[in-house]
Amino acid sequence: MTHRHSLVRRFLPAACLALAVTPWALPAAQAADPPVLRVVVGFPAGGATDVVARLLADKMKPLLNQTVIVDNRPGAGGMLATQQLKAAPADGTTVMLTIDHSHVVIPLTFKNPGYDPAQDFTALAGVATYYNVMAVASKLGVKTPAEFGAWVKAQPDQGSYGIPAVGSVPQFAGLLVGQQLGVKLVAVPYRGGAPLVQDLLGAQVPAGFLSLTESIEHHRAGRMTVLAVSGTERAKAAPEIPTFQELGIKGIDKNPWLAFFGPKGLPPAFVERFSRAVATALADPEVVDKLARLGNVATYAGPAQLQGWVDSATAHWGPVIKASGFQLQ
């Protein structure tokens, strides 16, 4: 072996080691990649909140320039997921897409939900308002709430209605409807809207109070019948369905909403960046159209306005829940 070849052989391992530890030898993106953003959803996959979360996650990935994943944590009507959000680090890696149930109704129906909606979270952005509906199994053959009331009077032991969670707005909407129809209706709680839909399709439960998002396609296909929608105006996605208000049923004229919250103490820069990304996503006609076809109305709200949504819904449902005699959990 020549002296030159010997030097090369001694030099190569050292050179390779240098390349392995030299910073500029690493891919530049590796150090710059932002952390994965986890969007917690307190309801099962396939439910209304989950569907919207996945739609927005896909649209927000390029806007935030980071990976966005949906993490389903069902249980206790979203309360477990909300407790987990409270405990999450305020580092911009975890947010939650939730309905007003977690921040409005749970605090009104539980003595100790494990969090204070006014103190433990950062309001990020309102996403949409949506419609709650009263639907029945198609085999019942009823077309209006009044007809359902007559059906229950003929067989009072069958007067039950499914709800996506105990102590939820649908539960109290059902109580209001029963009172005004003059029949006793008994709520049957489920772990989210998806399993409720399955039992409603199979007529294991005769009626259900749930979201239009979860019921609209089945209504269109004739697999279930939506009798009425909440709010003061008919849903553009289903203009043939009257509002409760039109049918003379009072107290269900306020539509629920979907919104993003984060842990308390999120950096202002993250709040601004995230809220701006939501606003941009909701300005996309494709997103607006998809939300509308699901029975949602794209409605952006900044952090301060979102807090107003919480306060307004609490003022509306607080007296209804108190008057119902609901026992705090």
C-alpha cells in the first residue's frame, strides 16, 4: 500500500465523522419544522363537531404551515376533553374545537365540572353557528311536532327522545317541546350524535334532538324525518323544514355555535396567528359551501366577540335550565 493511500484511509473516517456532526450537514427544514398542532374534539369521529374539525384542519395546514391533526377525546358530553384542554401546556400545540355545550351548558348543569370557562381558557375564534333539530324515525310516519305529540299521547310509554349528551341543549329543547305539546318526553342520553343517529335510523329511539349537520343527509335520503329546526330563520341547506318558532314552539330560537379555545395563557402572537388563519379559512367559498351543505353557517368571531357568544348563550339557557328543575350533576 502506498503512503498516499494510507493517508486517505486514515483521513476518511475522521472526515465522515465531521460531516455527521456539522450543523449545516443536517436538512435545514428539520430544525425549522413547527410542532404538530393538535385539535381536540370531545365527541366521537363521524359526529358533527368532528366533521367540521377535519374540514378546517385540512384548510388550515397550509395557512399555519404546520401539521394539524384531530384528536377525538369523547366522554361526558365533551367535559373530559375540556378538562384535558385546561391541563394542556400553553405552548401553541393544543387547541380545542367545541360546541357551546362545554363552555355554556356544562357549567350550568354540573356543580364541579373541573374547570371555569371564564378563567381557564383562551378564546381563539368562533367558527360557525348551526341548527339543532327535532327528528323522528321515518317509520313513525309523522311530519310535524304536533303529530309526534299525538303519537306519544296514543302510546305514552314510547315518549322518549335521544340526545347527544346528558344535560345538553337538546335535552332542554326536548323538555320545552314536550311541555308545549302537552306530553311527557323522557330524554335518553348518548355518547355523542353519531350513536344517536344509528339508533334513530333503526327506530330504537323514536325521536331525537341533535344537530342538522348529523341529520341532514339522512333526512334528504328519507331515512329519518327532520320536523323542525332552531333559530329565527330556516336553514338554507334545508329550506323546506320550518323553524320551531314558525310552528308556535317557543324558547328554541337561539342557534348553538362552534368555536376554538386554547389553554389559559397562550402567547398573544399565537392567538393572533391562529385566529387570522381561521378567518382566512372561513373566507374560502369552498369552506363556506361545505359548511352550508352540512347545515352550518360560517360565522367568524375574533377572541373578544367569541367571549360575547359565551355570555349571550349563558344568559339565554340559564333561566331555561333553572326552570326545568334539572338536578345539578
